[in-house]
Amino acid sequence: MGGFGRLRADAPAAEPSQFRRSLPARARARAAGRAGAVSLLALVALAVWPGVTSVQAAPSTLSSDPVRDEYRSQMILPLALGADSGRRMGAGAAVRPLAAAPERAQVELTATLGGGDSLAAMLQRAGVGPRDAAAAAALIGQAVPARAIAQGTEVQVVLGRRPAPGAARSLAALSLRARFDLDLAVKRSGGGLVLERRALAVDDRPLRIRGLVGSSLYRSARAAGAPASAVQQYLRTLAEQGQLGEGLLPTDTYDFVVAYRRAASGEVDSGKLLFAGVERGGKPRAQLLRWGPDGQFLEASGVGQQREGLLAPVPGRITSHFGMRRHPILRYARMHSGLDFKAGYGTPILAVTDAVVQAAGRMGGCGNAVRLAHGGDVATRYCHLSQLAVAPGQAVRRGQVIGYVGSTGLSTGPHLHYEMYRGGRAIDPASVRFVTRAQLEGAELASFRQALATLKAITPGPR
């Protein structure tokens, strides 16, 4: 075959080693040329590089404080950093400083009467001179005793000019709400202080709130216009009197009356709870009426009167309280679900309030015991008795003997172990107060019924 497409068989072949030697040599030559050029340029740059000399700062133009203030007035600084703004002209030669800065002719402020504080001392702290403070306190004392002014009362004070430089300011006027139905003001007239009284008309009809408990008694009562303090009193009273043992149902009806006053100036004052009731299925479940000089609650459905606290089941002192303790016989810590009273063997044990006997007999580690049901899902139990004096199903009255102190069951000696239950769960007996029913008679019974009828005749709803 001929042409360029064939190699001649007799042409000598090139050696691969010749290519390997020739290519690197050319690359090294080119790299050396570039390095020389860079070195030459660096030498030229160093040769023509300018020298380094210090720069002189411009002289300050803030030659004085007035000029500096003028410059500051032109700055923009954030107020969050405490900066001020606005143009303030530097003071010239004609400006002369004042010997004394002028004071305001009057100063108005509000002072608050603290606990254990006196009106005169409070006024002096507010800046009133001792003579004016004593005179104002004496005038107010003529209208209202000092102890009758409630702690936290705010007093509006107006101070006048100082009689002399450095002296306390004179009292120009003051005003305060001394009572819910009385405003008092002290003003300067004819060189002295005079007292002005302003009586306020007050509507003191009690407030009655009634409605369904629903999902939340508190929210329901508040929505019906009840003050928050009144709802809190209502719930606390029911709990203290053992009326919330199994709780309230959404379909129950709450009903309470609270002392309430509304002044002509618009202020309102919610006072003590007067009546607390609960109805279930249209029938009264609880009717608690405040009664008597001590303001204790009666169970109105039984026309009874409350006695202070629970009747002690025995006269001995408490030797062990409710809570965790190390058991004296079992020798390990466990819950002590009642109170232990120290009492001699055979001491009579009394029912703490009216009840029905649920059980009477042997009850395990409690030994001989009596269990009483008091209503409202509340019960009490009396343990370690030597003898029983009642039988199951028997009705007992407050103070009735139900048994005698002994040491039966798990006991180290004669004493009374006394327990209380609410909804089947043990609670601290010292935390509950009971209503004891006792029939009223004669005029007191008539007065009681009249008071109850009067409160329940009030139309429910806010005023």
C-alpha cells in the first residue's frame, strides 16, 4: 500500500526515552523565565516605594464647654442610651448664673398611709411642715378616729410655698376617703386650716348570686356578677363546714348572699358572706347562715347553731399528729392517718358532733372501734376502745358517750386513735370544722327564720 496512510517499514522508530527527556526540560526553562521576571518586578517596586511619615492630627475646635455643648446639640444619639438632643446655644459673656433657682408655687402628690403609721408622720414624710401636719391630723381626728382610717388609704396632698428658704413647704390642701361613706378635705383659709366633710350616699343592700355550677363554679359565679372575694368565701365556707365531701355536680345550683355596698361616687365594697347554699335536684343540700355575735355559721336546714370547732373526743392532749411516722410496733415508717389522744384506761369517748353509727366492733389493727357518719360524706373513727357503748345504725348526739379508752389492736398502751374521712379518704382531723345542729327556741328561732327569709327574698343578679 502507498500514500501517507502507511509507515515505511524501513523507517527507524523514535525512542520513548527521548520524549521523556525533552518535555521536562522545556517546562523547567519556562518556569525559570517567569521566576526571573517576578523577581525583577519586585526589585523595581522596592526601589520606587515611598517612605512612611507620621500624619499630624487636626487641632481640636472644642476649645471650651459652651462650644462643646453646641457641638453636642448637633449629634444624633439614641434615647435608649441616655442621650439628649436639641440645640443648646453656648452661653455668651452676658449670661450670669442665678444665685437660686425658682421653685414651683405648688407641688401635688399622693401619699399612702402604711400599717402602724400615723397621719402626721406620713404628711411630714411627704414634705409638710411639722406644725401643719399636726394640725391637719387633729382636724381629721375630729371627724374619724385615726385607727378607723384603713391601711393603704391614699391621701392627695397639695404643698404651697416655703415660708423661708430651706424650710418645709406649707400645706395648701389635702383630701382622702376616710370611710366608704365619707370624704374629708383640709384646706387653707384665712391663714389657718379648716376641715370640710362630704357624706356619700351608700346603697348597702346585700348581693345575691345564684346559678348552675356548670363546668366551673368560679367562672359561672364570676360571669353572673359575683366579686372574686365573695366566690372564694363561698367555696371556703362550704369546705370548712364539710359540705364539699363528694364535690359539686355541674347540675347543682349554687346560691350565696354577700354583704355589698355601692357608693354614689361609683365605688363598690364586697363584705362578709352572709349565706351559702347548694341545691341538688331542686332540694337544699346545704344552707349555711351566718348567725350570732361571733358571726358563726348555722346549718339552716336543721335550724342549728355552730359551736366553735370540734368537740374533743377525750380530754387528753394530742401525742401524735396526722402524717408519716415510724410505727412504734411495726418499726417502719408508714402513714399515721389520724390523731392520738393521751387518755387513761376507761376514759369515756364522746361523739365530736351529731352522727349515725356506721359500724361498731372489731376492725383489725384498730382493735375495737366505732365509725360515725356525719353527713356530707364525712365520717370519723375511734380506735383501740376497751368497750363499745353504741350499735350500728344508732343515731348519736354531740357529746354522747360512744365507748371507752382501751389498748386493743396494734397499741402500746391506753390511748384514743381518732380518724376522719371525707369521700372515703383519710384527712387531717385538725383541718375541718363542723356544724353542730342544736334547736333554737323562742325569739331567737323566730329571728333566725326571719333573717333567712329576708336573704332568700333578695332578687339574684348584679346591681
